Amino acid sequence: MKLKTAIFLLAFLPLTLSAGEVQGLINEFMEVEDYLSKKKPSPEFRKKMLEKNMLDSLKSTLSKKIKDPKNDLKELKIEEVDYERQANTFKFYIRYKQYYVFYDFAMDPELFMQLPQTEIVYTRPENYDSNAPHKEEGTVMPDPGK
């Protein structure tokens, strides 16, 4: 038993000793980045990545707004989410149930897994009527003529 443990430890010893600062890692990173940047993702990949980013972002955002996010967001599906992308940007306007969300991503969410760098959330009031005239509620404005 001790022999097996010793062989196991010796097998992984070189991996643990090589951790730390190394030379050439920058070049290796840039080669991988260059390879990946020339590879064109399929439309299916782009769609799946965007949908994953949308769902992950919504779960993160709404978990701060909803009382029981584990239960309420567990079954969240992309088919329940409406969204519109602002032309030529990484900005999205999203509607899910009574929530309206704005996201601004740092990079293309169709290509990179990420959460948004900016998020704005509005909850539509129950008595919301877009055709009704807007009324000031509970605020008295000073008369500018006085």
C-alpha cells in the first residue's frame, strides 16, 4: 500500500514543482489566442453562447430581486425571454415576465462567456398602463414663478 502511494506522489511531483513563474508563457498565450481568433464559430455555437450568457446574466440579476430565486429561477428557459439587441453594439434589452433589463456586455456575448458590465433592472408596476397619462405621484414641485 505504501509503495502505491509513493508511486502516485512521485507521478505528480513534477507537476507541483513546475508551478510558478515561467518563461515563454506570453508567447504560448498569444499563439493560442491567434489560433482561436482565426477560427470562425458556427451560427449554432454563437446562438448557444448568447443564450447561455443571457440566462446566466438573468439568473444573476434577478436573484437579487426575487424572494426565492432557487425555486423561481430554476426552470428559467430562453423561450420565456424576449430580447432585442441594439444595432452594432453589445447592448441588449430584455423582458422576462414583469422585469425589464438592460445589459451592456464588454465583448460580444455570442463569442465569449461573460456577465454584463452594466445592468439596469425595472419591475413593471401592476397598475402599469402605457396609454394612461403620466401623473406625478406624491411629489409637490415648487412653483418656478415664485
